[in-house]
Amino acid sequence: MTEIFSLYGQPDSQGPAGPSALGFGSGKPQVPQNMGPMCFPHQMVDEGGPIRKPAAMNEPFYLLRELPMENELTGHTNLITHYNLEHAYNKFCGKKVKEKLSNFLPELPGMIDSPGIQDNSSLRSVIEKPPVCNNSFSPLTGAMLTGFRLHTGPLPEQYRLMHIQPPKKKNKHKHKHHRPQDPLPPETPSDSDHKKKKKKKDDDPDRKKKKKDKKKKKNRHSPDHPGMTGAQPSSSSLR
Amino acid sequence: MAEKFDNLEEHLEKFVENIRQLGIIVSDFQPSSQTGLSQKLNFMITGLQDIEKCRQQLHDINVPLEVFEYIDQGRNPQLYTKECLESALAKNEQVKGKIDTLTKFKSLLISELGKIFPEEMTKYKAIHGDDPPS
């Protein structure tokens, strides 16, 4: 308060106080003496801003600014209500949003919850390095289709997991019923064979075990099997 | 607005289903399924053509890049929307608090200055006009 009194009404023959006297930093030249009692050092004045009224109108105020124009929309208003986003807010923030991508896209096949960097399928890589291609899509001709002649038989193991989906607890039964009813075109009767073979494939590890057990049993009971010691009386009699 | 999204969604679903069936054919390939494979490949190309036709209707749609980060991490993109809304609300509340505090400070300052410098404050109010009560 005493500082304000000293700046406000007392005539100062020695000139205005320098920046160091006011406690601010030094280094700038002092203000000229004809400015009057209320004058701040240069660094305290904000440069720019609205047009100031002539000093005579604003006495004893020399540095009085116009008040800024009032903006209708400020942070004082609830912007969510202003932009009619209550429904969206309740939808996303009122309920619990599930974390995984598969909850957003449940019908999408494959392992979509894993990061895209792992199998080089990230969207960022497509944006940063877009694939070089022609402007239009043209169907494949017969000559081009010869490049798509595949070897018969199942895929190598390293490529088999690509289309397997993670197990879904709720949709397990639906999943089992849904897949065989896929609308495959009737022109490819081999697809039904594929399904049968797929089912066969799922049983393969069990089948292999059963086959091995059967083989072992057969081998135990067959007379031609070599190297059986003590298992059959005929072999022991020969020895 | 929703129709063009529905159209694109339909084409994308058909395309994905076609790719899935292609994968089934390829997983255990037989010579008799060669024609089916060729058909699926051409369906794939026509699917891409249909998706490209949808692009013209959606040229004014902008997607924030941060959403792609969520998808690449295997996270639900609705979480991005949720976080945007929550941060907007938090910032709104923060700014509202600042405005309220500064308004109270202004009224307090004017009243206290009026007690200490009554003549100067009447001149100030004459220049600026009476401020509305906060």
C-alpha cells in the first residue's frame, strides 16, 4: 500500500523511480522525466492491446485500458450442454466402455486385440508408408490367375494361426452353430469337403493318439512283430 | 449422413467375409477348389472397387490420428471419444473455476479500493461505468 501511495499522488522532482527501486529487474533504460507521477517502468507495460483514451480524459489514470469485448461463449457455460452432447456424454461416460477392440468389432475375424506392430498390420505404417499402387482396380485375367495356383494340402503350421479367433465365452455355442451355416456358394462343392476335413483336422491330435494306441495293441498281438521278449510263449520256446 | 456410413459398413462386411472364406479355401487347398479361389479373388477386387466408390461420399469426414493409435494397440476407439469428453469437461470446470475466482476477486478489489480511494474509484466508475454485480 505504501508503494502505491508513493507512486500515486506525490510529486517527485528527482524523477520516477527506476526498476531496481521497485524491486523488478534491471537492465532497461529509465523512463523520461516528463511522464508524470504514475508511470511504470517499460517492462511492466503490456505492449499491444485496445486503443487507449487520451490521458486528459482519464486523469488521474494514465494507463487505463478499455475493457475487453465480452465473448458470449466462455468457459463459464457448460459446453457439453451448449453443443447438445449430453446424450453422447451419457453413452460414453455413463456406461462402462470395454477395453478391447474385439468388443467394438465382434464380427471381425482374426486376432484383432493384439498390437498391430507385432504382425506389421498397423494403420500407422499404412499412413506413413502408403503402398504403391495404380489408380484403379482391374479384375484379374486368366493369365494373371495362373499365379494363384496353389499346392494341395494343408497350410504349414506357421501360417495356420492367422484365421483362428480367440475363444469367446458368451458366443461359444453360437459360434459353433454359426460357422457351418456360412453362406458359401453352391458352385464350390469342395468347400463342404473342406468343412468335413476341417472337422477331421480338429480331431487330428486325438486321432493320432488313438491310432498310436491301436498300433501298439496290434503290434503286441501280432506274431510277426520282432523283439518281443517274454510277452509270448512261442518266442521263449525258440530261445 | 448415417446412410453413407451404412453403405460403407455393408461393403466392408462383405469384403471381410469374402477374405475369411478365401482363407478357409487356402488353409486346405484342393485342385477342385481352384475355380472358387479365382472367383473369390475377383470378388475381392470388386469389393475394393465398391469401397473406393464410397470414398467420394465421405471426403469431408476427418478422423483424428490419435484414434489410429488406439486401434493399433488393440483398444476400443470409443475410449478415445470417452477420454476427449472427460478432458473437455474437466477443462471446462477448471476454466469456470478461474472465471468465478477472478470475478469474486474483481468485486472484492473494487469494494476495498472504494474504501481506501473513494474519490478515485468514483472517477474510475464514471469512466468504465458501474460494473454489474458478480
